[in-house]
Amino acid sequence: MLRLTELTWREARAAGADAIALLPIGSQEQHAGHLPMGTDTLLVTAVVDRAAELLADAGPPVVRLPALPYGHSPHHLFAAAVSLSAGTLAAVLADILRSLTASGFHRVLIVNGHGGNDEIMRLAVKEHALRAEGTFAACSYWSLGEASENPGHAGRYETSLMLAAHPDLVRTPIEPHRPAGAPPLFDAPPHPGLTAERHGEWARVGGMTDDPSTARPDPGELSARAAELARAIRAFAEATAPGAI
């Protein structure tokens, strides 16, 4: 795996002719009382790096950009977050994509670690493809493949991955948490396919979607997410190879 930060400009331009630029994006936001603010950034970086390692011997060349550590997190400001507005995040992603294209990269994949970035990220690649030559893609690391799982927020899933990737950053003991009242509408909409938001819902449920106390280190799931991302990168490379159209 090549890292953009460590390349000279000539090496970067040479790499851009064939390599896929990988941009991890995350957030800085509350993850209840037991996980750090940078959980989303830490997890997406771990998945991207492990996927790149799986591709090292016989995969398409990749250049990993530094992770964008800020995302769209206004719904977490009831506690603490460093949030970009939707317009600002869209503009930042547009500038990064434009810069990569101007620097010689023809293929870019954005890999997301925070749910609030998902729609903005996907729109960014669609709009950039209308303006620039090249092929651009986006995904959230948990959404790939048939075994994809809704990660929730600061609950069992994310806590299990953090216990595998960064156990030293998980505060213990992890207290049981069962929000009073109905499940939050943003996580359990009243009808399939419906997006529903209620003012104050995040604060009402204590900043998490499910009970994290049952979490255990899950290196298998972390590896599975990395393997699925590696498969997605291979498929993207094959679909965009010269002569593929």
C-alpha cells in the first residue's frame, strides 16, 4: 500500500495513472461514555488498512489518503462533536476529488465510517463524475456484501470492533444501557423504507442505539469487513480497467 503522505509529487502523479485512491472519512462525535470521539475515524481507517494489506500481493495498486477526521454530526452536538455542515462536507469532498483528478488520479473510492456522511458522500461522487474524466465510487464499510450489518451507534457492534481494533481506548466497565421508551425513530422507522427523525431523539436515548454491555472483541467481524472491502476494490478495479467498457 502506498500512502499519499509519504510520496513525492512525481511519485503521486505516476501512481495516479493506475492506482485507486482510497479516501477514508469518519467523524469526531460522542460515542456514549465508553468509546472515544474518533471511533468512526479509527474504525474506518482500520478496515481500509486491512483491506489494503489483503490486496498487497495480487490486488490492484492503491494509494491511501490520510483519513478525513471530521464529518456531518450535528445530531451529536447535544453532547459533544466537531461537525461540518452538509454543505461544507460536500464542498470539502468536491475539492478533494477535484484535486485528485488534477493530480493525475483517474479512480477514487471514498470509504465512509460515519452514517451521517453517507448521503453526502454518495452525492459528491455522482456530481464529480459529471464534471471530470474518471471513475469515482463510495461506500460505507459496514454496507458491503450480503453479510452487511447495521452498526447502530456506540452499541454492541461498534464496541465489539473497537475492542478488537483499539481495546486500550474503550473505557471499562461498560455499563448496560437500555433506553426508556420506544426505540429511536432514526434507528427503527415505523415503516420499511421510511426515514423518520424526531427532535431531541439522540439525547432521549442517551447517545446510543443499543446496549453495548454485551460487546466482546470481534476481530473476525473486523477482518470480514476488510475482506469485503478488498473484494469491492477488486471489483471496482476490474470494472474500470482499460478495455472494460
